Amino acid sequence: MDNSFIRFDDVSKSFGALKVVEELNLDIGKGEFVSLLGPSGSGKTTILMMLAGFENPTSGAIWSDRKRIDKLPPHKRNMGVVFQNYALFPHMTVSENIAFPLKMRGTSRADTSERVKRALDMVQLGALAERRPSQLSGGQQQRVALARALIFEPEVVLMDEPLGALDKQLREQMQLDIRDLHKRLGLTVVFVTHDQTEALTMSDRIAVFNHGKIEQIGSPSEIYDHPSTRFVAEFIGETNLVAGSVHSIDGHEAVIRLENNEVIKVVAKDRLRSGSKVVFSIRPERIGLGAGPGNTLETRISDVVYYGDHLRLLLSGGGQSFVVKTDRNRLPPSVGDSLTVSFLPSDCWAVDA
């Protein structure tokens, strides 16, 4: 079984004729924070529900700590679950909500009281123990749901877009809080989200899903800097996708001929072939203004937008359009100006068109 703590072995899930998850093989290590990232309908929530026991696989097997669990009921899997809508009981106080999993397990009153107190302190809600959910803010309700998922000390915590209902500032704070809890408690976390920034901020690894299959899995930096498919390049963050054809390949570097016959050098994937149509991905922040080492293009400024912490330039050149992010303290260029830009081959990643 190797050293994986959670394992999906050829797991598929269909609803009638609709195949939602297709032959999923995924290993998650103990103490790892893995995000399942993808657009709506990509299968990520169904995967979480199968792991929690609320859905059954159509085929395949799911393992946890070397035990097969896909036939076990949810309460025997030792997994805490946090849902997007929190699923708090409105007639119960904060303390009663948090204590509920222990009550269902027959924990003594004295032990329950002590563990609820520790859980409240962990999420910094000790002063609100007797309030009802309706008296709490969205962020406070989210903390209650998190404490309830952790109260019985589960081996695994599953989170299904738990921050989706929060405003931007609170969501970013909760990302850091959950990340801190993960590290402090050594939790194994499987986190479902469609928010790329959230996944990049919180995860040890990210599995990018598309139509029920993993397009790419890797660390945040691998996923962001080295997308293996066009879908991943477009879905993760912002990127420029530039079309061309492979002129030549030398080891891991390819020469790409653009539509206006200019050539640039990029990192090549193994499957690229001379003459094939490709697109290469270059992130807006990796393009420098002015001549530099590596690739150089002559462009013209189509638009300049002030974003507060940076300037955003829309450029045209090489028969393509580019977006560039640059320091706001630079002298703002003017629309219509000519501008030389440069970028390193190692910052460009070519994939099949």
C-alpha cells in the first residue's frame, strides 16, 4: 500500500449515464494539506463526499491508514467535515453545536465540557459559548463549524468550500487561521475549492480537476510556474497564452516561431515535436520592461490601468496581445508608445495547442 495515508484506487462515480469522476488514483500523505481545485462540475465535491462516506463509489476502492473504508458508514471513518453552509443547528448554542459529535459518541459530560472549552479556545470563541448561530457573524459561524469538526480529534478534516460565503478580507484571514491549525495540530486536510488563490495560499499540494479527472497535481509553485496543460495554465492565476509553432528543440528548450515570424525560446514539454502547433504560457509579472537577457519583443502599448499596488499594461507585439504587471512607481507609459519587453526562457512553458 506504500506510505500514503489516504488512497483512491481507480475510483469512478456515475449518476446514471453521467460519469462525474473517472478512474481517480490519488495518494495523500499523513499531515498533508491537499486542495482539490477545479471549476463547477469537475467532480471535486463528489470526491470529498465519497471520502466522507456520504456517496458511494460506482467502482474502485478508498483507503485510509491502510484500511479500506468505502464500505464503512461516515461515523466510523474518523473524519471531520466542514461544509460551505456550516450546517449548524440553529436551536443550539455554540457550545452545544461543538459538543454534538461527542454526544453522538457517548462521551462523558465531564470530558465533553473540557474538550469543548479547549475547542472554543482553539478558534478564539470562548466568550461566545452561549450564543446561538443567528447571533454570530459569518466568520464566527465558520469557526464554530471548524471547532465541531475538530472536537473529536479526527485523523482527517474534509472541507467543502468552507470560506465561499465570507467577504474577501475575512476569507483571507480564515485561510491563514486554517493553515495555522493544520500546522499546529498536524492535521491531514482535504480541501475543496474553486478559488485558485485560496489553493495556492493554503496547500502543500494541489490537484487540478477537469471533467472528473486530474489534469495536474503538484506543489503550488509547480502548478503555477510549470502548468502541464493549457487548461491548467488558464485556470491557475492569470497568464498570457501565446500561439506559435515549434521551429526546433534542443534538450528541454524549444524555439517557437510566432505568427509574425519572430522566434523566442521556451521550456519544452517532452511530447512537443518540431513543426507542431503550440501555445506557451508566460505570467504577467514575469515580463520585464526594457531589453534584458533571454527573449526580447518589440511591442506597442494599447492600454494602461492603475491597480493600486501595480500598473497593468496591455501590449501588442509579435502578432499577439500581452498583459504585463509592473511596479506602480515607474513613470507611467502612455498609450501608443513603443515598448521593448523581455522574459527568460525558463519563465515560459510550452504546451500542445
